[in-house]
Amino acid sequence: MSFFSRSSPPAAAAAAAGATETEALAPNALIALRNIEKSYAHGTSRSYVLRRINVDIKEGEFVSIMGPSGAGKSTLLHIIGMHDSAWTGEYYFLDQPVHRLGAKERAKLHKQYIGFVFQSYHLLDHLTVYENLDIPLSYRDIKKAERESMVCDILDKFAIVGKKDLYPNQLSGGQQQLVAVRARSSPTRRSFSPTNRRATCTPRRAKRSWSCSRS
């Protein structure tokens, strides 16, 4: 399948362009960055935060970005996470040319596949543990019955069923971190997440554990 910008070139030219770009990409790459640059203007000069970043990440790989403060680690993460669109270069996610996508298309791709776990966890204080786990799934257009099964499986798997009705300020730091990680990497379809772990229980078993936990 080919992906084109809003102003598509003629068919022959597009096919040739697509072939050239594909040759430069590693096979089976989940993420491919080519000559990514990010800079800010300072009068007549420019200050580069990122310069000529090239990387291929395959599905299932665990990657750490390391460097001193101000090296551009967070900037690169926000580009990969599709929070930032003010950069140059080529970015392919699941073979889709992110650098050609419009704002709505990027938002849809981000919502479906990408989760962020922030250092301060960013749980919603007015929602319970159960609700904090359910909210990200609802953004992915998953039906309520399926969401309930998935959330119950997470609660059961990580032994926090008894915490489901508590609020973030009633949890320890470690428990908040656990909920934040699971909320941003919920086991749904194919996901780009810290664990990419799939739910192993059936909806029926999850429902039983949910019913028991409420009694």
C-alpha cells in the first residue's frame, strides 16, 4: 500500500519516489528516521537541537535514549510520539510516512499506537484506578464490554484488584507508576508501548474476576 501527500504526484513519479524511499529503509522497521533535524531561529542564525538523526527500530526492540541534559532526548521522543510536527526529515511509522501526514492523520496514528509514561505519572486525580486504566482504551474506540474485560485482566494480572476504587493520592509511588505504565501501554491490538504485553485471559474469565472483586 502506498501513502501520498495531499498533492499527489503523477502515478509513475509516485511509484518511482516510493521505490527510492523504501530502499533506504530497514526491513520490518517499526520506526525509521532519516535525517531528522529540529532547530530554533536566533536572529540571523539557527540553533540545532537535533541534527541528522538516522535510526531504525524494529518491533519488540527495547531502546534507551541517553545523553546529558539539553542533548535533545525529550525533543526526539516528542517527535517519535507525534507530539511535535515542527521538524525536517523523514519519519516512517509502520511504513506510513509521518512527515507527509496531516495533523488529523498523525493524531489518529498516535492515538491508536503510542503511549507516553511521564516521570510524574500524570494520572487523573479525580478518577479511580479503574477509570484511569479505562480512559486511554476509550480513546481507541474500543467497545465498553471489551474495555471492561481488558481492565479487569490488568487488575487481576498485577494483583491490584483491591485498589480499583482508590484514587491516585491513596496509592504508593510504586503503585502509581504501575497504573501509569499499564494505562499508557494497555494490551490492545498492536501497540507501541513499554511492554507490548497482550491480555491472556478471556473476557469471560475477566468478567468473573471483576464480579468477585465487587462482592
